[in-house]
Amino acid sequence: MFHLQGQGQQGGQQQGGQQTQAAQSGAGVVGPIVPPQQQQGQQQQQQQAGSGAVSAAGAAAGSNAVGNPLLMGMAGPAYGLPTTAPAGGFGEKDAMNMLVLELINPDQRENALLELSKKREMFPDLAPVLWHSFGTMAILIQEIVSVYPLLMPPALTASTSNRVCNALALLQCVASHAETRALFLTAHIPFFLYPFLNTVSKGRAFDYLRLTSLGVIGALVKTDDSDVIQFLLTTEIIPLCLRIMEQGTELSKTVATFIVQKILLDDIGLQYICQTPDRFFHVATILGKMVHGLVKEPSGRLIKHVVRCYLRLSENPRAREALRQCLPEPLRDNTFANVLKADPTTTRWLHQLIMTLADGMPQQ
């Protein structure tokens, strides 16, 4: 049994910042999460002369960019990169390949990142092309690492945040694709996102950065792959998510709570969190603070994930015994009845949680 020692509940945190659009469906709140972009002007095509790699990078801006030797091995049927420009113009797939090629050219990279992130849902093969094309993943990581010096002291501008968020959106594409997900984990690419999740600045630029980084992790856990959970448990993702659950904006809290929920729904994740009292009470304390905060500022989608986390924790015998003592009172009474009126699934989960905790308790 876990022993309760000073596990007091605190009031909710005020939520700041504005919300970013996110594709949400059911319990899976994580979809493409990209901040709104600033209006882009027309970009002039650049052509450069030279030899070797410099010449190849310059050619990416011209009409013969599809012949760029930096993508040797990508031409042909495997990934659809043409060796010559098609006489009849470019279709969607050719347009994707051209944009990937433009990432090589620093002068075209910002626009290519923007266009690829906006159109990635149109390109089902984008993730394998990004992964297997020469130098592309290194370029995306370079975009991420380049803003590290701006995190502390906080010096991140909106335009810089938008640019790196576009790179993160492409990483989310790679993380969610069945062919590239395992490669993404093997390369330990999620570690490059953790400095963003570790920021505490309240500005919109930082919030977009945290939210989009959470979207990449959310895309990983949404696949219900135990290998993903095992990998994440070797990292600091749970403490990072818990801090965002306590201090973030509503949407950031929602995605962070979804990640913790998906970890708990995996047997290995539940066992890990309930393995020691410290781990369990850290999670339970943050969930409790969120419940009291939701009394002041209700959010149906956030309550849904909080209740699901509690219900999953109640399946562990030691955690169930502890929850009988520390489950927040607003979940025991009808505090959220109006909020959950249109959500029969969460209402059923909450009723099941109360019945589970009541079962086996000594009669008064």
C-alpha cells in the first residue's frame, strides 16, 4: 500500500496564452499541431554556379533541381524522385520532391519548411522521403539545434518559433509513419525536443514550441506501440509532461495529459509509475491539482483525459488503495455533471472509477 504523507491538493493554475489549432478525435487529441504562420511574401528563385556539393545545392533552386546528386539513390520508383523534370509540369508527388530538394538550399529552406508542413497531409510518402533522402534529417535537426541558444535567456522571436515549429511538424510526420517510427526512435531523435519541453517562459513563441514538440511525442504514443513506451520510460518525458500539466495552457495541458494517459494504458507504463510511492504520488498530486483547477476553469476535453488517467491507475492494487484516500472531492460529487452532460464516455469512466474505489472499502 502507498502511504499518504502530506499529499495536499492545491488550486488550479491560471491558464495563459492563446490556443493553437489541433486535429482532435476522441481520446486521441494529438493531430497535426502547427502554429499559425505569418503571411509569406513571394520568394525569388536562386541559382548558383560552382562545382561539387556547392554546385549541387545551387542546382536545387533551378529547373533541373530534380537531378541533384545529393539525393543519389532517391531517383527512380522506390521513392518517386524523378531524374529529370517532367515535360508536362509537376504533379503533387513531384511538387513534394521538389520541396524536399529545396531544403538543401539555405535560401529556399524556410519556404520549403513552410510548404511541406502545410501540405504534409497531401503527401502520404513524405515521411520515408524525408528519412531516406540524403542530408534531410540532418537539416531538420540543425533547424532545431540552432535555436537552443535562444531558450535561455529567453530570446525566441515569433518568426524563429514558426520556422522551427515547421521543422518539428515534419519530424511529427516521420514519428507517426509506420515505416520510419522505429528508425526515429533508434536514432534517439526525441531527445532533441526535450530542451523545448523544459522551457518555462510564458510567451506565445515558447508555448507554440512546447505544443508542437508535445505533438511529436503524442504522435509516437498514439500508435499504441509498447516499444515506444519502453523508450520513453528511459527518458524524462513523464516529469516534463507533469510540469506542463501543472503550468501550461489548456491545449498544452491536454496534449501532455494525453501522453501520460497513453503511457499509463500500456502495462509497462502502469507498472513503472506504480512501482514506487514517489512516482505514483507525483502523478496523483499533479492530477489532483488539475482537478481543482478545472473546477474554476472547466474543460471537457481535459477532464476526459484526467478521469481516464485516474481510472487506469485504479487498476493497480496499491494505487487503488491510495486513491481511496486521495481522490479529489470534485470527482466524488457532481461538480462536473454539467461539463460532462454531453460526454457519456467520460461520465461512464467516472462512474466506474467511483465504483472501483468503493468496492472493498469497509462499511461505515
